[in-house]
Amino acid sequence: MNETQTKLPSSKTLLLSSLIATIIAGFVLVAFIWPAEYGIDLTGLGKRFGLIALSGKPKTYNVQAMAIPLPAQNMTDGDCPKSLDNPSTDESKWQNTVMIMIPPKQGLEYKFHLLKDATLEYAWDSDGAELYFDFHGEPKGDTTGYFKSYKEATDHHAEGQLSVPFDGSHGWYWENKTDQPAIVVLNTKGHYEILGLR
């Protein structure tokens, strides 16, 4: 009977094998586990293989605030567009319609200049996001920081009519506290000059 002798690996081979295993484990940790578990992607492989989505980290959006004028919406009193699919007609109720993009975790103002006792009729609707808003006015030429708040709430829709008590800029401050961009479609009618984003 022949006995087969088992040859044990040398210390050098064991050391080399351990070193290679450590390097591979480190690479797997950095390239795959960190992106999937913590959203940390040092190598770019996590994004390439879709592992970032597994981390549960919210997406970041590189969105700038913008306002895009649209054809005025044809709607009856109290209606406000829920989408951009409402075509305008010759008999539009609204004078101006604008789509406003509010970046995540940011706020912005959209204003009009009105003379005292001028009327602003409005209706706005978000894309479903609940937004904090302050509908307010600031007197022309005032340097004290005074403003008059007409309505302040958190909602996805508001409508009404306002006769302004003084010459100046009047409009909305909206704050988007969500992790995604929010879209507001604002319809207005009246005697005013559009100042736009502030």
C-alpha cells in the first residue's frame, strides 16, 4: 500500500494567499458593499451596476429654479390645471399661465407689480406636493423689510382674488420641503406687470 503524503503549504504561500484574499475583500467592500449599504461610491461601480439604489439613500437632483410661461389655460372659475394637458382656447379665462419648478429642499418667490386697489385673480396647483406658501405683498420703495401676508399655509392648491392695499410687488413664496423637485402651475388675471422669479 502506498501512502500519499500531504504536502503542507509553505509560510510564504500562506502569507501570499492571505494578502491576495485581503486585497480582494477590500475591493469588494469598497466597490460593492459600501455603495449598496451606505450609498458611498468611491469607484463609480456602484452607480454603474445600480447598487446605489439598494442603499435607500434619497436621490439627489441637480435642478435649478425656473419659470416657463405657458399658453393661458381655459378653465371655469375655481378650476386649476392638474397637468399640462389642458389646451388653451380663444376664450381662455386666464391672462397668464406659468409653470414654476421648485428644487428639492428650497424655496423661491414669484412676484407681480400691482398698483393700489388693482385686482389679482389667481389659481395655482402643485404636481401633488404639499408646499408651504406665503402669499404676500411688499410696498414699493419700502426699505424697512415690511411685508403684508395675505395667506399662509401648507397645501398643494390655492385660488382666489385680491385687491391689493398698496403699490408694490405681490406674489408667493413657496417652499419645497420634499426630496424631489416640485412643479407649480400658476394662472393669473388682472392689471399687473410680471416680475417673475425672485
